[in-house]
Amino acid sequence: MKGKTLSVVTAAIAVVLAIVVGWSIVTRNFIVPIIAIVLAIGLSYFLRRRTKEVTRDERTSLLYERAAGATIRTCVPVAGAGAVIIIALQDLLPADMVSVAYTLAYTACVLLLVHLAFYSYYSRKH
């Protein structure tokens, strides 16, 4: 399989997965998305193994690492600030929004802890 074919098939897998997950949410069936995600991951892995061309090099890896770092540096502070603002305005907002704010704050904390754990691991490894 060629690299362009792989990218088209991967995009098709993503579209089908999004449709299945959306349908499962509407029908309140939560087992189907888990099965679909596992199948999509397995199929993507199998197709990547069958690809003859080089699909990833040092430049691609570097760009991916930079994008991941920028995502963490951008999304975590925005999520934390949003959570703080919503919690500060909790008297003016419905109780559901306050629950969302606490979930957002805890998610930001967990992301920071996971990032710190991976950073510590890789700094010892290299």
C-alpha cells in the first residue's frame, strides 16, 4: 500500500468511527463505541504495517513533538482559567456549569501530572 492510499483509508476509518460514535451516543449504546475504537486502532495498525513507503521520518516526529508540546502549553492554561472563571461566577450560573468547571479543573490537573510523569521518564531515559 502506498502512503497516499494509507492516508485516504485512515481518514475513511476516522469518518466511520465518528459516525458510529455519534450514532451510539444518540441511541445510548455505550458498548458499540468501545468495540469500534478497538477495531479502528487494530485496522489502522495493520494497515500501517503493510505500507511499503516511509510514512514517518525525523522531521515528522519533531513536528509532532512540537505540536504536542504546544497543545499542552495552550490547552491546559485555557482550561484552568476557564474553570477558575466559572467557579468564580458560580452564583450567577446553573449548578451544572459549576460541575463542568470542577471537571475541567481536575482534567487540567491530571494532564499536567501525566505530562510531568512522561517528562521525568524521558529525561531519565536520555
